[in-house]
Amino acid sequence: MQAVKDAVGQLVDTISGLETDDHLSLETYDTQAYHEVDLTDDYATVSTRLYEMQAAHYDVWTNMGGGILRAREELTGSRSRSTARKVMILLTDGNANVAADGTTGDYTGGRNYAEEQAALAVADGIRIFSVSVGVG
């Protein structure tokens, strides 16, 4: 979790230093996917919310498909700007193990769900950059 916090902190610092009008949001996931912070230009809100979380804040499952879905909803929803370029930074251990129906421990179903949601995001014009965190 510390690696994720450090990576998000560095990203926030970099975007802030660019002095653009970029907006950020925060979506997290375990068995479920959670919308944590609305799209905002208050970058500190994103890093502060993440720093409030502990390593076991949620559980051990990786619902990557659900996380991509939540991010896609935020990037295409009412808070998004229609003319903005949509980018998703996906921080993950790469072990998608929650299927679309919520079954945990399903690595095949989890991977399929993540790939389906990623394809929908790409179809919506969202570029996804994946960053691996964790061991292995």
C-alpha cells in the first residue's frame, strides 16, 4: 500500500507542477469497487484520501474490472469535461481475481472482466496506463 501511496503522491506532485487545468479522481477496489473522490482540480484531496487508508483498509481481492468500471463512469459522467482527454492510471498487482458476478478467487473470470471493462473504456476514448505494484 505504501508503494501505491508514493506513486499517487508523485503523480499528484507532477500534475500540480505542470500548472494545467487537469482534474483527478480516485477509485479503489477490493472485492467491490469504490468511488472515493469526484473529479477535481484540488489535487490534495486525492492524495489525502489515499493517505488516510491503511494496507488492510479493504480486503485482499483485486476487482480490477470493477475499478476500471468506476473510473470509466467518472471519466464519462456528468462531472467530466467533454473536451478533456480522458486518461486512466491503473495501479494494480495485476492479479484480477474478482469476476463480473462478484465471485472472488476467480482468476479467469477476473481477467475476463478486467479485459471487458478495459475494452469499453478504450471504446469511450479513454487511454489506460497500467502501473504494477506489489511483489511478483
